Amino acid sequence: MHTYAQARLADSDGALALAVTHYGEALARDPDRVEIAQRAYVQALESGDKALALQSAALLDQAGLLPRDGTLLRIGEALEQRNWIAANTLVDRMEQEGNFAFIGPILRSWIAAGEGQKITLAIDPQDRFAALAQRYVDEHQALLALNEGDIEGTIAPLRRAITIRPADALLRLSFATQLAARKAKAEALLLLPPNDAHFARARTDIARRRVKASPLTPAQGYARLLARLATDIGSDRDGVGLALRLARIATFADPGSFEHRIVAARLLTVAGFAAAALAETDKVPPGWYSAIAQAERVDALAADGQMDAALALARTLAAEPDAEPERHVRLGRLLAERRDFDGAAAAFRAAQARFGDADPPWSLLLFEGSALEQGKRWDEARAVLERAAALAPNEPVILNYLGYAQIERRQNVEAALDLLKKASALKPQDPSITDSLGWAHYVTGNVKAAVPVLERAAAGAPSDVTINEHLGDALWTAGRRYEARYAWAAASVYAEGDVAARIAAKAKEGLKPEYAAP
């Protein structure tokens, strides 16, 4: 119990490696304690301790408490051992459990390939999960065709897979490797856009015919599938825990893959394990994948509080020839966090310059406009934001930013109100946009319309400082002063600095012109 307590303390403190060490010791001393096995299982996956993950999974399975992703862990083990009977049995179980049933046809195709059989990978269009499964099928149709040396049969499904994930550099590099190793040089180079720093090393090696790669094993194909799932699930903050476990299972099934290490590093950073993320990037040596790993390292350094190191590395990456826009964006965000808004705006403009004479994505204009606005260069910011709105007239985030920034400055308030009405109509459930609309009503003197809108915003984001302060001001102006003080009290919980002082003053003295929210 002492060792278990140490593990829990390390766990709560975010010390992932120390926690998993103590959980492992506690489980070894008391292997029948289910609660220890449950903690050890999760921590072992998050930390990448394969042996402990399998041990704790076995104990949980005996107790009938194995999580659904535990079945995926066991499938990976069976595929590594080339135990096709066990793998098929576990896939049956996975399909019965339901959560991951949609990947069953893909797994059975890889198992069949391991057995020396050939099964055409296809999804029944009548299956209720057909649309979800199809997101992953094309990549594996292409991989299975490549394994058979069928370059022609690879191209169509590969194009569909790229269409689904056009910006996925890892996907492009992994297929370029397999194609180049099979003498399909032209096809490999088509996957790697020229004048792109991510692909410079790969293009050079392919041009010089320096690429070797073996056909993927079923375990490696399975790892690819889990890495894609992890990326998709991890795009939603609520899914990061599961996504990280899937990424770790992918690294277990294919420990030599740098691609899966990078995915794991990205998810570890988001999950709050920056030190572990840095350790994963250390495992990616110089080569095809190192540029992408270094980009993830920037984020991990920043999350770990090593801002100087993060900025230095971000500057280095952005200064490389043919640096892609995302490198400049990463640098710009770090500079903005440091409140170097002029530097941030310059970085975002550098990202836009990569698009030449074509219009840049509206998001880059929004980034630049935001940096300029925060840097008190409003006239320039407004011009940039208006250009973004012209490029994407139905993007609520742009309409909200441009509208609210003008409301704050009491400029063009009627036109700004129209922008916010449109933004709210496009995204009615967004509390921030709802707040902007309510505050615009308040600023234009329509307090009666403002209050219910701000109440709706506060219901959607009850801990938001700005929303609660706005609501308090509107309630006070409407004569509902008792309720106004409750709203200000809610705002004060997380308020800091000048905002906290302003809210405290009006909670004590009431709303005065000098205490009004901006």
C-alpha cells in the first residue's frame, strides 16, 4: 500500500515515469488487487511500458474488467506473435464489444495476408459504420496492394487516402518510402511536394535511389491503423486519453516506426506529459521524419515551460529553406504568447508569403489580424481582418473577431452588430459568440435584448470571466442589481490583475462609468 500510495502521488503530480515504476512494484507485490491493475494499465500505456501494460491487462481480463482498448492491445500482441488464430478470435471479441467493430474488415484482411491468403478489402455499404470505416479503408487497400507488388493497384486507393488527409505529412512520407523501395520513383516523388522543407531529405534520397523498405507485416499495418485512429480521436480534447493509449499500442506493435513516435509525442504534449513527449522526439533520429519530430518538440518544450528553448528551435525551423507555413505559424504563436505581437504578426505574414500570388488561407489572416490588434495596431489589424472576412464571409470566428473588436472600440457599432448577428446565426451554440452578440446589444443601448442573450452565454460557459462581467453590467443597467452582483461574483472567481480589481470595485460600489467592462 505504501508503494501504491507513492504511485498515486506521482500520478497526481504528472510524474509519469515515476508513477508507472511504483504501480509496477505495487502490482508485483499484490497481483490480485484489481484497483492497482486498473491504475497500472492506464499508466503503463501512457508511459509506453509494454510489459506492464500486458501484465495488468491480463489480470483485468481475468477479472472481467479489461477496457475495450485492452482488446486492441491483445490483438497487437497476437499479430506480433503471428498467432493468426488468436488474432481472429480477438477480432471476433472486438466486434462483439462494438466500440471498434468498424475496423474489423481491415484487421481480417491483414490477418489473411499473414496467413498467405488474399482477401479483397471492402466495406459493406449497408453496414451502419460503413462511412466511418471508409475513412481508413483506402490506405490499407493501398498498403496491401503494395505488399503484393501491385503498384498500379495502389494508386487509386492511395489518391483517395491522400484526399481525406491532404496535409498529413506522415502519411505521404510513409507511402513514399514503400513506393520508392519498389522502384516506383516517380509515384513516390508525386507524393512529396517540392519546395517543402518537410520533404527535402526524402526527395533527395529518392532521387538518388537510396531507399530500402520491407513489405509491412500485419502488426505494422495494424499499427498504422491505430495511429490514424489516434490522430482522429485526439483532435477532440475529450478524446485525448483514449487517443494516447491507441498511439502507444501502435508503438508496441511497430516499435521501429518513427511515424508512431511522432503521433505519440503530439498526444503526450496535449495530455500534459510534456517531458514524456520530449523523450519520444529524442527517439526520432536525423532523417526523413526528423523535421516533423522537431516541430512536435517545439510544442513539447513550450508545454514543459522551456519557452526560450522552444523559441530558439522554432526560429531555427522557420529559417530553413522552403519552410512550410506551419513552421511560421508555430513561431508566431510562441511570440504572441511572449507578447511580442509585432514579431508574431511578421511570422504570420511570412506564412502567408508561401502562397505567392494566391490568396492565403483565411486562418493566417486571422492570426495576423489578432496579433496586430493585440499589439495596438488597430487600423492595420482591421484591414487584415476585413480581408479575411471577404475571403471567408461565412466563417463565424472571423465575423465574431471583427465585430467584437469594433464593439470594444465603439466603432461602426451598427455594422459590427450585423456581423455578430450573422456569426451567432452560423454558430448559435458558441458561448463566446453569443456573449459578443449580447454585449453588442448592450453597447448599442438595447439592454432588454442584451440580458437574455448574455444569460444564455453564461449558461454555456459558467466560469468565463468576460461573459459573467458582461452579464453583471447588463443586469445592473436593467435594474436587476442583486443578480448583477451574483454575476460579478462568478466573474471574480477566475479574474486576475486589472480585471479582478475592476470587478471588485463594482461589486462593492455598483456600476460606474469608470468600472464598465471594455
